Amino acid sequence: MTERTSPVKRTTIFCRNIEVSLKLYRDILGFSVAEDKTVAGPAMAKMIGLSDCSMHICHLRAHNSEDGLIGLYEITADDVPETSRPPEGVIHLGQVAIVVNTDQPAEIAADLEAKGYPFLTPPTKYVKEEDGEYMKAGTYTEMIFYDPDGVLVSVLGYKPKAA
């Protein structure tokens, strides 16, 4: 079968407060702002099922990549319902996690802990002995935490297996 889509172009988080979200994604995780704009009006609102709105949009990227952007969208409107956040501390079916790689897992973990971000999985090291088709042998450090809107974020560090 031929490929019908590209790699993930962007994930979008409809956030409660874009400035609070930027403190995580920009200031701790190191994403840079690729675009910062505000759009408004009924045409934009119709795309997201509203009658009218204003939307502050920040598109964030890592390493100047054109794919895998994170979109932070803060909507200002009277008729935006809130989703129910599942209780923290256990995974729920249907939850989504954003996964990013790092070569600085200890530093990111320390920053997250200092700022009080709650963890689903605290920084955990594990060794993968053999190469797989997708993941190589080596030592992984993974942590999964909740962003300000309850979105799970997994940060994965990797050190190759010693030769």
C-alpha cells in the first residue's frame, strides 16, 4: 500500500493559558517559537465548532524541524466547554502522550520537579540489551509527566550500549 500521509506535521493542544504552557514547552523543554499570532472571526470559529472566537496560536518546533511541531492554541470565546481531566497517577484509555527525545534527561527532570509538574512515571532507567527494528540497544531514561492542561508528555533519554 502506498503511503497516504506524511509524518506528523503538528500536534495541537487547546490550552487554558498559553503563557503557562510556554513556560513548559519553551522554557523547560527548549522548543522555539516558530510562529505567534492571533486569529479571529466566525470562519475560524466554525472550524472548531464555535460560533465566534479569537485564538492565540503559538507553533513551537525543536531543532528548526518542519515536522513534529507543537501547536498551543488558547481560545477566547463564551461557549468553549472544558474537558474532564482524568485523575492523575494512572494511565487512562484514550489518553494521548507527546513523546520527545533528549540528551539531558537529568536536567529536564530537575527543572520539572523544581516547578512542581506531577509525574505519572518519575525518571526511570532501563536497559535494552538488543537492537530492535525501532529502538536500539542501550540505556534509556524515561519520564512521563502532566503538562498544565493534563496532557501527558514523555521525555526519553538514550545512551548507546557500550561497544
